[in-house]
Amino acid sequence: MIDGSDDAARARFFARVSEAVGARATKRPAPEYSDAVAFAREAATNGAADAVALAVAADPAAVERRVARFRERLEAAHGRLFTEVSALAEWLAAQGARHGYCDPALAPLFAAALARPGAPALTFETELERTRIDDYRFGVTRAAGAIAETGTIILDDAHTSRRLAALAPWIHVAVFGPAQVHAHVIDAIAALGDDPNVIWCTGPSKTADVEGILIEGVHGPGEQIALIVAA
């Protein structure tokens, strides 16, 4: 054990690392990375993206293809996709998830669907109380978008009203529009922006670190839902 403050211990640790590395006669060269990612981010930042590519990306047929591919990849990762709040509400009721949290910005959308004749008896709150976190069977938050190539949902602080609502409930519902589905990972990287907290979720939380047995829902939601609705 090293005595002293954390700062002093850290300084001694890195001093030893520097000493060990500096003593090496030859150093391995730095790896060479593709310039594609850097170029994509620079293009998005400087507004230099090709106008034709942007038009293709916004084409309804192209958007439909991206959503279809996203559905395929999401379901392969054991996630689920809905395009109607009413269908989602029926599924939640079937799971016994009748109370949860909903982003205030999405509350009118869900309230309207639940007010229709024959709608299941679901209730939600727009304020999340940490002391009652086990009361929330589902959490509904907005997402920054998704990636068709991998079936990934993108969460960030700018869109997600409460991080805990996307993490603690067994069922997390991420809501975004069809135009927010990026075709490839590189497209999503180019659109990252400056948000300090970005999470890419591909299906429910998974771990296989105990005897290689895959377990879902250990470190986060056991059900990852995408709800794609038009603006």
C-alpha cells in the first residue's frame, strides 16, 4: 500500500511508468488510423458535407430502408421496435408494466394514446423520484437517434430527460424520429456534436463475464425498446 495523498501516489505511479518507458531503446510506432472518421466529423462541423449526399439521406425511400435495417439489427440484439404508441402500450400492459416514468416532452403523446377507448390502464409520472425507483416498471425518454448498421440507440444528455430513467427500470423506451436513424456508425460519429455524455445502446444490457453465460438486464434495462414516431 502506498502512503500519502492520492495526488502524491498518482505522481509517484506515473513517474515510475515514465522511467520504465524512457529506458526502452526502441518504441513501437503509433498505429495508423483511417482518416474517414476525422474527415466526416470535420465535414459535419464545417458544413462542408456534400449536398447530394444530404438529399439522399433525407429521401423518404432511403429513410424507410434505414429504419428497416435498424429493426433487423435491433431485433438481432434482442431489442424491440414499435412505431405506434398504442401497440407499445398494449405490450407494456402484457408485461405487467403498468406504471413508469415518461419524459415531460413526450407526455402529451402518451396521454393521448392512453385516453383512447379500449386503451390499457397505464399510468406514468413526469418527475422521477430516486427514493421510489423500484416503482417505475418502465422509463420513456427521448433519444438522439439510432444506427441502422448495428441496431444501436444513441442517448445523450441533450435529449434524455433523466439518465436514471434510461438505466434503472427493467424496460427502457427510447423515442426518436425516422429521420434520426443514421445509416452507418461513421454517420453517427459525424453527428456526435459536443454533448459531454453520449451512450450507444445495442439491445438490452448484457454480460457474459461469469463462465461465458450471457445474462441480460444485469447492468441496465432487460428490455430495450425503440419507439420511432414521426415528428
